[in-house]
Amino acid sequence: MRDGPDPEIEMADDLHVLVAFSVSPMGGSDSVGDAVAACVGEVRRSGLANETNAMFTNVEGPYDEVMALVRRCIARCAEVAPRVSLTLKLDHRPGHEGALRSKVARVEAVLDADG
């Protein structure tokens, strides 16, 4: 196992990403609501653009900041359970920021045009 980043892979320091993730404690109590709420609190305090829905939390920002936030959420869940499940989907499109809102706005515009 490598101790640091792969020197073969170069990514811009300002790599901007949109991430949808879901984190859940496993093996603790039957209720995961408190741990999930703690994670959502981490997200909201992060200062990154975000939204939470019934299945995922979406976050947009610099790669390192977003992944550090996901790591903090994993740690919060690990405080209450011996195992943590993470589902994560990442979108990186160079030159595009504000995707959290603009992707939805484009779909809404098409729907509005169709009447």
C-alpha cells in the first residue's frame, strides 16, 4: 500500500468537484438519525455549497475540501458504530462551477419550455 499520492497522477490544486454521498453507521443501534444529523451538521458548517435530500447529501467545492468533509462525516459515524458504509458519486468537469444549482436549473428550464 502506498503512503502518499501517486506521483503518476497529477491533478490541479484547484480541482473542483460535485459529490453526492451517503454515509451510514452500521452495527450500532437501529436508529441512524442522530449520526446522520451530525454529518449533515458538518456539511452545513463547512461553508461549501450543499443540499441534503432523503437519499444523499450533495456538496460542491475544491476536491481536497470536499473529501476532507466526507472523511469528517465518516469519523462522526464511526463514533457510534463499529462499521461505516459510504456511497459516493463524484463529477469533475473542468471549467464548470456552480453545478449544484445550474444542473437542476437547466432541467427546470426545459420542463418550463415544454409547458
